[in-house]
Amino acid sequence: VLSVQESPYVMMKKNHEMLEGNDRYEGYCVDLATEIAKHCGFKYKLTIVGDGKYGARDADTKIWNGMVGELVYG
């Protein structure tokens, strides 16, 4: 699961350095994803997009950034 870090939806816990994996995060979307995974019986890894952007296409280069870019280009 790919996301941007934005309060109150996805945030790093204050003690995130001492934690691993999905336990490093908190917030509404984190709680929702956890409950959906439990209910549907699947596991997931939460990843924060590197550039912190949702995604926009550069008018000159035609290249996407943010989450959209991560999904398009890998």
C-alpha cells in the first residue's frame, strides 16, 4: 500500500525508530487498512512515497511524480 504522509491520515509514530514495518505508522488510513486486512485475510506493507507528493504530470517532460509516478514507473 503506497501513501503520502499527511496528518491525520498517515503519520510516523513518535518512537518509529524503535519499530519495524507497518508498526511505525499511525492514523486514520493506517487503522482502516489494518481492519480491512484483518477482515479480508490479507497482509500488506505500507510504504511512504519518496517525494511526498500525490502525483502530477510535468507539462514539459510528460513525466509523473509522486504516488502516480511510483505506480506508473515502479
